[in-house]
Amino acid sequence: MQRWPRQVTARRYSISKYLERRKRERDMAVESSDDIYALPEDCIATALSLTSPKDACRLSAVASTFRSASQSDAVWGRFLPSDYRDIISRAVDGGDSLLAKFHSKKDLYLHLCDHPIVIEDGRKSFQLEKLSGKKCYMLSARDLYIVWGDTPQYWRFISIPESRFLEVAELLDVCWFEIRGKIKMSMLSSGTNYAAYLVYTCKTRLYGFDHQSADGYVGVSGRESEKRSVCLDPEGVQSQRYQIVPRRVGWFYHRLTQMRNPEAMLPEEETEQPKQRDDGWMEVELGECFVEEGQDGEMEVSVMEVKGGNWKSGIVVQGIEIRPKERK
């Protein structure tokens, strides 16, 4: 009878033990998986409520037990802000009627994601970010401080059907373009990075913003805000970068500009460009601000163009939107 060398026998024994151990691990995993499915629905709902709206929707596709638990008010009640009833009570259309309209907190959550509600006598709107449940606000034009905004020859407030607010601000003619807004940090979701956007549209007769970018500022009251260059004219983005200069004097003109303006020698900062929104308006990002846990004070937002000295006209401002943005 053939006898295997001792080393081969030991190796075969080790492989056999390894395969047995892996089989036991697989069996334990299956038993553990079965144990999860055997848990009461309210336990699964509690576990889902500790995730995020995005994860809860994904897990609902795993099994019928998860799908049933993911519809629970216990889950979506955790995803709604703790003060959602107080916020909805300030709705212009009446908070009680809105709450009575929905029979589940999931339906209410999804409604607040897709349909902003106008609050505080029409001066703000509120909605939720769908993936995270974080708070989003828009400050209406009436809730903003607009330089010369109360002078009819420079600005006027009008009503248009495309706006979620009763009135928007139309720029008629100004040299000094400046808009400011602020919101309490306690109204926003803590531990969240926010960005502020000017939400506007352009009339057919737009001028004055094509040769000079505006400056955007976002920060906490009492602290220095970081400046950001923003373009408001969607058709005049490149006009100030690519000025036509006669070929023979191009180098001389370039050197003369540098001597007169030393800042021209610095690297050109990146300019935020306007983008089209799904609701038909345009927006341009003005800056970012991180809201810390339990932070007091106010987030201050502004956009201005006061350097060019040229007259400007043709912008219609709906407001400034403040919503979560992932950090880069």
C-alpha cells in the first residue's frame, strides 16, 4: 500500500480543516441572516431610522420585512426635523391643513422635498434635501436688503407666475449693485456644510454685468467672509478675459497694464458661472459655510458689483437659497 509522505499528509489535513472552518462560517452567516429577517418589524424599523433616507430606501429592496418596516412612521419621523411641526405651522397656506393632508410621515417627508412651502408671511420658503433630510431655505427678495431697493427708479417689486413668492425684485438701473441676506444658524441643520446661491433670471435687455464679475460673500456674523468671484451674465462670461488688443501693441499693452495695476500680475481667480435650475430659474453660487453643532449667530450672505462704475439692468431676483453641499 502506498504511503504519503508526512509533509503531504499534514498539508491535506490543514486544507481539510480550513474547508471545514469556512463551511461553519458560511452556515453561521446564513443563520445570522435568518435571525435578522426573524426580528420583529419594529426592531428593524428602529435600525432603519438610524440610517439615512437614502439608505432606508435601498434597504427596502432587500426583503419584504425591510420593505414593510421602511414605511413605518417610526423611521420617517426620525428623518423629519425635530421642529418640523413648528416650521409647518408658519406656512402661509396653513400648517394644520398640510399636516392633515398626509396619512404617513413618509408622504409628508417626500412632499417637503419636492414642494417648498412658503413661510413667515411669504418672506421665506422651506424644504428638505431628499437624500439626507437636511433643511433648505430660500430668502425671498422682500427678505433681503437691496441697496436702492426702495427707490422706484432703480428697483421695483413685481409679481410673476414663475416665482414661489408673491413678489420678486427687478433691477431697472443702478451703478451700485449690492444685495445682502442673513439667517439664524439655529434654523439650519447642524454639522452640515451649506452653500448660498443667488436665484434669478434675466430680462431680454440685460447689460452692465458682462465686463466685470461680481463678488460673493458667505460667512458667520462677526467673522471675516471669504470672497468669491461670480458671473451674473450667462452670455458675457468670457468678455473680460479675452479683450481684443491690436497685435503690434499687445505685449506693450500687457506690460503697461501690469505696471498700472500690480494685481493684474496675480493668478486669475476662478469665477463661479451661472447654471440653469430645474425650475427654470438660474443660480450662481456665492460661497460656503459650515454649521457647527449648537452654533449661535447668523449666516450672512451678500453679492455686489461696485467697482466697474457702469450702469446695470435686466436682472430679476427671486431670492437667495441656502442648501446643503458636500465638502470637496
